[in-house]
Amino acid sequence: MRFQGFLLTAKLVISLCTAKACASKHGRSNKPMHEPSVLDKRASLSSGKSQLRSHDNFRFLNDETRPYLVESLPDVPFDVGELYSGSVPIDKGNSSRTLFFVFQPTVGEPVDEITIEVNGGPGASSLEGFLQETGRFVWQPGTYAPVINPYSWVNLTNMLWVDQPVGTGFSTGTPTATTQEETSKDFVDFFKNFQDIFGIKKFKIYVTGQSYAGRYVPYIAAAMMDQNDKDYYDVHGALAYDPVIGQFDYVGQQVSAVPTVQQNTNIFNFNASFMNELQSLHKSCGYQGFMDEYLTFPPSGVQPPRSFDPTSDADCNVFDMITDAAYLVNPCYNMYAINQMCPILWDVLGGPTKLHYLPAGATVYFDRDDVKKAMHAPNMTWSMSSLQPVFVGGDAGVGRLGDLSANPIEHVLPQVIEATNRVLISHGDYDFILQTNGTLLAIQNMTWNGQLGFQSQPSTPIEIDLPDLQYAEVFEENDLFSWHSGQGVMGIQHYERGLMWAETFQSGHMQPQYQPRVAYRHIQWLLGRTERL
């Protein structure tokens, strides 16, 4: 997700998934879809224009779902497969309050499970995840056209992307919520109505999201479990990327900011005097002492509540000092991916405000009339970040102002872990808006399954052996065989008492976008296809 201001995502490499290649005898595959001979089949792919196609194998198509069927999408040069999108009311019969969804069944053998993905913000549209992260095809910034995503989560599971809460993306209605409990109730009601339309019952449910969705995901999962209704709400696990789960401002941003810079000195490229100043503030402001005492395994104890006021604590605002200095060194600095350099790439979704760049003649994809028509979207302005506060008392696209609920580590996240023993929390090391050690500190301040924090320090490597399918055609044509091999060690994993921790190397805030092969392994674990990352 992209936090706007507060916490903010040539050759076509086309690969198709056949039943033989993508489904095991149980209908589940641990490998991304890829069929090298597909280059000979381009002539059979749709040009993106409307044309007759068979719906015989569409599992969820019926009279009720037909109005949601997406036949094709503008500028998408291939058959989109079985795809649905549109608005579903939160309260049945009340069309004034709706959540917008995109639903794509798995391309492999049918599975009775559904994976929900929500973006953060608060107020960031989940269509970012659909188009640039986990969907069947991706249209990345700086590229001419969308391409098939060989690491799409649709390869493994039925996927549902939802714009929520009210006020986000294509969702409609006037935001009235002040708590996660209220927005979660809206989601639970919407989801039941969605399931009734699509004939879904007794499906295993997995809830996923990123950034501020670190709050949404556990609250939604817990609200579902509280229904005590396995027909509609059989939650089996949850996943949160670079999440807001604890106190974000002090622990998530300030405490570990200077060590993050020190670990990436070649990227920030600050001079020696400024680095010395940062190190001095890290110590005098108490951040070093906080980390030394509480980022231990096992934890030394419960962390004292700390708050950060940017006015009264201005002298210790190392996060803003680093951010301001970074823009001087690198005008294209991106706090969501610190390795980003100039030039700024055109983004079909518009991009975050600070780095917004729209070339002459270009448009924001989901704000186009032809795209809205194809997706059965309401006639309204679409923006990556909300144009209005999604919590009463908050600011449009800004932080958690107005969200009065407790931090997830205090109750709902432990509840989900203890009920499922299948929760994954992951953080990318090139993210600065929230930092890896800040998330680890939050985990070390959480009690679940009878103990506080991790008892052992994470150290087990994550070795990714998936080949580079995204650029396989280019490598093959140039007699380069590196695509056959995996990436190697791309992170650190650690599992205790139902919680999997995954540190991801060389990834920014939107992990499925920056490290799709690693994220593919994450979803394999969440769905129970593997027990190790």
C-alpha cells in the first residue's frame, strides 16, 4: 500500500498455465505457472478488444454473477480469464454503501478456499495489488503494457481484492467509522453478501494485506472468527506485509531509523558529519538504549508505552531529518523503496503524491471511462489514495488520525495467531516509512500462546529456488541461462508458536511488487503448500 504523507505501491513475457503444469494431483501446485512454448501461441491471445470466448469452464458464472463478469480490459493484450468485478452492498438492499471488489478464481484446479487482499493507507485502493502485485497480470511503473504475472497468487488460490473501508477507491458511501471494529463489521457484512452472490460456502479463508492493513487484516480476521459461523467465516490464516501492528510513530519510525541508515550507507550516501550527528541523536534521544533493552531474544519485558510528538520532540525527529536529507542527495528518493533512483517512472496508477509523474497524454488507468465500464465500476473519480478521510476526524490519505482502535499486538493479532497457528508477518529491508527492526520490536512486545515475543533470534535463511520466469524469453533469446537458477538467499525466516516472521532482502514496502518470487513463497506457506520459506 502507499501511505500518502503518513504511511503510503520491450518485450512481453507471456506464460500460460495448463492444468498439467499448474495443478498437482490434488489440484495444488507449488510452482508458478510457466509454459516456454507459449511464445508460439500469441496469435490465439485476445488483443484486448471484445470478442466471443467460451465460458464453459467458468466455475462461478451464473445468472447472479453474470453482471459482474469482465469480458476484457482496455489495453490488456490477452484473455483475462474468469474475472469478476463490481460493487456489493454492505447492508443488503442498501446500494448507497458499497465496497468494490475484483474476484479472480484460481487458474489451476478448483480449490475451496479464498484469499482476501486489502491495501492500507488508510484509504489506499486494493486495485494496486490487483494490477501491480499479486494479480494474474501486472502493469508495472515505467512499462509500456501489462504482462502475464508468472508469480501471481491466482496460480494457487481464488483471489479477492477489496476497496475498503468506505471512502476508499471505488467504494461508495459516506465514511462514518472511528474504529477498526466498525470497518471490520462493514467488511464482514459485505463479504457475506459477496459469498451469497457467488455461491461460496465453507471455503477456507485467508486474509492478507500490507502497511496500514497490518491493522485491517487482524481486525477483519478476528471479526470473522467472532461470528462463530464456519459456513461463511472459516478463517485459516493471515499475512501482513510491512505492517502497522504496534506503535508506528515511536517504535516503527524513530527508534530504528538511524540503524537502518547505517545498514544502507551506500544508498543514502550521507556525509560523515551528518552521520555522526544522527548517531549522537540516536543515543541522546534514548533510541539506542530502547533497542538495546527491548530488541532481545527472548524479550527482556513489556516495553513502556512511548509516544512521539513532532512538535515537542522535534529535536529528536531523526526520521524527518533523514527523509529531508535523502531528498537533497537523491531528488527521486522514495521512502517506500530507498533504492529507487532517478528518473521517476510513469505509473499507470498515478503514484504517491510526492513522486507523482504523469506524462502528457497519459491517464490514470482506473480513472478511465472505458476501464470503469469494463469493470462495472461506479462513475466517480478513482485515486490510489482516498480523496476524503476514511475515518471520521482523520485527513484524506493521512495516517491513523480518526482510527481510535487499540494496536493489533494488544489483542486481535494474538487472537488470530492462537486460532489458526498460521500467521505470517514480513518486512522488506529497503522500506523506510516503516522499518524491519521496528516491526520486530512490535512482535517482541506481543504476547501470544502464553509467551512474550520470540524466544530465539531469527536466523534461518530463506533460499528462493524459483527460476526467473518473468524475463525467461529475453534470457533464452540471448543464450543466457541464469533464468534457470533461483535467487539464492533472499531473507530470514523464523517460526514460533503459530507466527512466521520473514525478513525480505532487497525489497521495499510493496513486497509482491519488488520481490514477487519471495512473496510467492510466502503465499505458498500461508496456504499450507509448504512448511518452510
